[in-house]
Amino acid sequence: MEENFTTEYSAEALMSESVASETEAFASSGEYNLDEPASLGEAAGIMGKGMLGVFVVIGVIILCVFALNRAGKKDKKKEKESK
């Protein structure tokens, strides 16, 4: 009763005809060569941009949280003084 569901597919079989033609056009444009892996320098540059983006977004979130905390504390102080 054991079934084996492993099947090999080619990239062209998985992609629709239009997506495959767009990918081939992009690859033949010379910007990226999909047949060879990217160099370590290219990969590090892409990774660096991604990590920088992550840190910038985290920094913005932290600043928003600090601003909201400060705004909330001022309201609590005014409530205590009015009582």
C-alpha cells in the first residue's frame, strides 16, 4: 500500500509558456546569466541590501513604539494630576 509520489519535472513543464518565454528573454538580455551561479560578491551585495532593509524597518518600528509610549505616559500624568 506504499505509494511513491516523487516525479521529476523540468522547469519548462512547470512554468506556463508565457512565463518561460519571459524568463528566457530576461536571461538572454545579458543582465543575469541563469546558467551560472552568481559570484560571491554579487550575492553578498544583494544580501546586504536585504539586511539593510530589514534593519531600517525594525528601526522605524522601534521609533514608533517609543513615540506611542511617550504619548501614552503624558496622558496618564494628566489624569493623575486632575484627580
